[in-house]
Amino acid sequence: MGVEITRFLRLVDALPESEHRELDKYTAFAVRGKGFGYLWPRTGTVGLKQTLSEQAALVAERPEVFEEQFTAGGYGWVVVRLDGIELDELSELVLEAWRLSAPEELLGALPTPAALAGA
């Protein structure tokens, strides 16, 4: 069980127009300048943009894997422990985070979670 950081990065790289920005202690991910995720290698965690209802559901269901990060602009960001999640579930969450930030014209190129996991 669990997803390695290199595998998580392959998921993000498979998304259309995904951008990386390396900062001192983390990497930020965006699509056309709108953020959808973060990676903290030191802790093996990622932060992903989700709807408020999804944020609440994830944290309530498995607090050992998910924790509330913050809310902003009507979205809830959730911290995901990579060692506690399966690839297929992480693929769905990454795809949703990207979709919530991507401009509408890119949504037609949206891969399925299974295709993303296979990237």
C-alpha cells in the first residue's frame, strides 16, 4: 500500500498543461497559473484542492490518511499521506484537484482516473 513520490509526480505530469514550481520546502502544482496541489517530500504528503464536501468526507472517513489543510475560495484543501493511499484513489483525487482549477477548454482533454494511473 502507498504511493511513492516519483509515482505521484508521474500522475501530475500526465495532466494537460500541468506546471511545477520548486520552492524551498515544497513543490507547487498549477494549471495555467491556478494552483491545484502541493508536495512536501520531507513528510511524504501532498495537498490537493477538493470541494468542501469531499474534504469533509475524506477526513471523516480516514483521518489517518487525510487531514484538513485549509479552505479558500469555496474549496477545501486536504493533506494526503502518500504511504496510506492506493494509486487508483490518489489518481481520482489528483484528477479532481486539476479539474477544479483547469479552464473549461482543457476539460475536453481530461484523462480518466484509470488512464492517469496507467501513465
